[in-house]
Amino acid sequence: MTGEELVNLAWDACEAFGKCGKFAGAATVEIVKQALADEELPTSVRDVFVKGLPVEWDLVVPRPLAQPLLNGLI
């Protein structure tokens, strides 16, 4: 899937509900996760934290052989 196709899918998800809010963000993450899975790239669960960073991430593409510290969340 191309970058343009990803953007169009996310935009369509936003327009389907008439408001670009949390749903559009969640849909975008799932669309990107699926595109990465199609390329056989591993992804994290949603809403993860990276040790040493004070923010939550919607999606992480981990390094090969990276092991989560706590149930896939850290």
C-alpha cells in the first residue's frame, strides 16, 4: 500500500463520521498497522510508553528482537 493510499483511507475514515477526533486517530493507527503487517513488519500494541520518554505513543515499530518490559506496554 502506498503512502497516498494510507492517507486516503485515513481521510475516508475521518469523513465517514463527520468529525476528525479520536476515532480518526485510532482508525489511522489501525490502517498503518495493517499496512506494516502486510509488509511483515512487527508493530507494538496501541498506546505504549518508551522507557525514558515522558509521552505515550500510538504505535511503535520495535527493533528486531526487542522485548517489551511489561505486557507489551513498555
